[in-house]
Amino acid sequence: MTTVFLELRNLQKVFRVGLLARKVTAVRDVSLSLRRGESMGFLGPNGSGKTTSIKCILGLIRPTAGSVKLFGRDPWDIEARAGVGYLPESPYFYDWLTPREVMNYAGDLFGLDRTTRRTRTGALLERLGLGHAADRPLRGFSKGMLQRLGIAQSLLNDPELVIYDEPLSGLDPIGRKEVLDLMAELRSQGKSLFFSSHVLTDIETLCDAVTILNQGKVVAAGRLDALLDRGALEVEALFELGAGGEAAARALLAVEGSVERERTGARLRLAVPHDAVDALLQAGLAAGAKLEQLLPRRDSLEELFVRKAVRVEARGESQDSQDAAAKGQP
Amino acid sequence: MTGAVHVTGPARSLQRIAAVAANTLREARRNRVFYGMLAAAVLLLLFSVALSELALADQKARLVQDFGLFSISLLTVATAVLMGALLLHKELERKTLYAILPKPIRRSEFLVGKFAGLCALLGVQVGLLGACWWGVLVLRGGAMTPALALALGLQYVEVVLVTAVALFFSALTRPVLAGVLTAGVFVVGRVVYVLQDLLSAPKGGFAEVPVMRALGKVLVAVLPDLSTFNVADEVLLGWPVPTDYVVAALGYGLSWTVLFVALALVLFERRDLT
């Protein structure tokens, strides 16, 4: 069996819109791959092509060019989709059904036998906090409850690959925590996760790898630790200048690479590259400044995201995706 | 892929179609259009009782027979048009489709399931109205004869065909237009035999004006002749309806139904579900 669960090669989707059938490219030249047990975050601002790509992955939309493989098969092959658990963005279900009926319907589509379906339905509804509402029509459900039902039905087939489109949207803090815990649990069970999100800290927590889209293009892709380059680490320091006053400040700012961040009275906050910390501390001691705080600062995914998104917008066309892919693609 | 999931084979395919059909039937049971049409048909049947009071004594039962068949046909077809035209649109508008089609189900299975579910509902409607009609007939001194039951059965075949037409237009365009076009096919289909007569007549517009003749030929070629399923006159006059005719009508209805469902499928398969 293939170990590459999901593979996109040069995926492109062009829609024709309006009376004049104007061409709009929603996804251009997107490539990625996800192996067994890996988890990948799919990032991008609204309209960047995330949902269109996910719909191509699931056979809801036909690509204009390029290819999609699910478990090595075409996503239009139902056997390929049998191992996938999918949660659409803001999931909708027939509001006259109850959660149990939704799960039964899904179970029939997955071809589960009655015993397996019942056992898993009960366990999943309880796990997602819907046990008490299992036989209530969905009409009165909150968005968070629908989201949890969406997750429950996505796990009914015990999928090997979970594809979630914005799984945390619409959830309150407790709901978010529960879903994050569940996704971490899925990951620990060895399932592969592929999910889009606007909440970058969640992706940092849950993912091994990330693909960032903007304007339909991959602007960064690869393993998180490779993308968030540790060479770019800097350290932020807060000094009480004390008797040294202005002279101490000048001495500290004279350290190579040092940048003033904030100055409040006799306090100076500055940042230096990681390899200049020793020099900074020596300069501070010599100048009579008192160190109050020293914080290593890592480039966050959010900063990377903003930087890449802004860059591609500024350039229009960018080579970044290829650079990043070459640098860190797992 | 995963241990307990089996998706291939005809039995699994039928299971999925049945699941979609059952869900469609369950949904339709809650639809106000269904109950509205049912109530309207019952009122029309009751109205036929009042109307029959105006008829001559030996014509009372016949009037109820005639009016009953007409009422059931009209309102069941109206249900098929309204619900058929909305069949796919509602799934897309409510986005319920996006939680279903990524599962291991073919689009063809989904579409056939939706169609089967609606046909089952219309079967229930024809059955309920038939029972009601039977009661009215008994009330007026008549009875439900095999010939009347046959007429009702052929009407159901017509309704299934109209549902297939609605499904096709539902896959092609927006619901209002789909409803209008389906109703148009029904109306023209009911009188297509008149068009055939006009085309074969030696004189008249359809015989002499080339454009009209071409248009008439196209209509006759692309539209089903729905009068095939209307044996009310024969039944009411007590004429026998030959078995050969019934078999041919069933085959004719089935062929057109399969054609329209297949066309709907081609459109639905090609559609991007954005």
C-alpha cells in the first residue's frame, strides 16, 4: 500500500464566470504531498484557493490541469474516498434529522455493518459531547454543535486521512480546546491530518508541515521547523540603564546588529541577533546597566505567513513557492 | 482502506442508493408542497361528489371517475414538477451535498437515489389519493375496477417520467426555470399527438410552412407523447385496454425516463460543486 496518502501535482483550477465566461484562476500550480502519519496545515487568506483545492482533492471539483491522488488513486474513485474523513467548512446537515440519523445515513454510505455503526456512533457522539442531544433534531443546534457533529460523522469510517476545512471556526474557547485535543489524539493514533485554518497557533501546535497559499499559489511549503528558520532567531533584552544613562544606552546599541525597540525613562528594550547575546551582556556589564529581562524570540508562523503573503501581493508573481518547496518539502 | 469499510460491488451500490432514497423520502414527508398538493387533491375529489349531484343519475359515478382521475393526475404532476425542480437545488443551496459526496458514493448513485426517493413519495401520494378516490366512488355507487386501477397505474408511469424531466432540468438550470420548462414539457407532451396529426395532414400551417413543419418535427422528436399514458377515455367508455398496449406504454415510459435520468446524470457528473 502506498505511504503517500495525498498528492497534488501542479494543480490548477480555472473558473469561468459571468456572461462573458471570464477566466478566473482560483488555484495555480499547487503541489504538495502528505505521507502516512503526517499532519499538514493548509494556510492562506480568504480567497487564496484553500477550499477550491480541498474540493479538488475530494472530487467535488475537477481540476483544469495537474493531478490529485488520494491513496494513490483518482479522488473520483470511491475506494479512494473510503479512507477519508472530511469536515466541510461550516458543515450543513439536513436540519430535520437527529445526530443519530445523520450518523446512520453516513454509516450506510460508508457501507458499515449495523453493529459497527451503532458502536461507533454512540462512542463518537459521546466523545464530541453530543450524547445528550443524539435524538434531537438539528434544527435547534448551535454552530458549535453542528461543527462537532461534522467531526463525529467524519470519523465514523475510522479514516486514515482526515481532511478538515476550517475545523475550528465557529467554536467557543471550550469547543476549540475539545476539537484541538481530539485532533491531537487523532495524530497520536497515527492518522494523517490535512486541515486548513486561519488560526496559525493551532497549526503550529498540530502540524509537522505547512503549505501556505496566496492568490492561488503556494508561497511557502515545507516542514515547520525548516520554514521557521532558527538562524533567524533573535533575543530581546530589557536593561535598566542606571547611573550609566545615555552612555550605557549608546554602548548597548553599539553592539553589532542591535536594534532599539522601546525606551521608557531609564529603561531600554532592544533586540540583537542570537549570536550577539554575549557581546550585549558584556557591553551592559561594562556600562553599568542592569539586565532585567532576556527573551529569545523565534520567528512565528504568523510572521512567516504575513511576510510571504505580503511579498506575493507586492510582486504579483513570485518564485517563493519553488524556493520554499526546495528548501523544506518533506 | 479501513477495516470495516466496504464500498465496492452492486450490493453496496444499491445500499447507498437506498440510503439516499430513504433520506429523500424522509425529507419529502416534511415538505409542505406534498401536503398542500395532497389536501388540494382531496378537496377536488370531494368537489367531484358535489359536482356529481348536478349530473344525471346514471352519470354520477362516471363523473366522479373522470374528475377523480383528472384531479389525481394534475396534482401529482404538479408535485413532481415543484419538488423535482428543487431536488438538486436545495442540496446545493443548503450545502448538504458537501457532506455527502466526499463520502464513498458515486454521483450517479446519489442522483438515482434522489430520483427513486421522489418517485417513492409520488407513489405514496398516488396510493393515498387512489384510496380516497375509491372511497368517493363507493359513496357515489361506483367501485374501483381493475380498469380504473390500470388507468391510475399508467398515470403514475407518466408522473415518474415527468419527475425524470424535472430532474434533468434541475441539473441544467435554476429551479424556477426548471419548473417552467418541466411544466412546458408536460403540457406539450400531453398534446403532442395533435401535433403529429397536424404534421401528417395534407393541408394547414404545419404541412405548408417549412419553418413550422421543421419546428413541429423537432418537438415530436424530442418530446415524449404523454397521451400514451392517458387511457381514461377508453376506461370510462368501458373499452378494453389491451395488454400489449399496456406493456408498450410501460416500455415507452421507462425508455424516456431512463433517457432523461441519464442526461441529468451527464450534466451532474460534469458539474463543479463550488
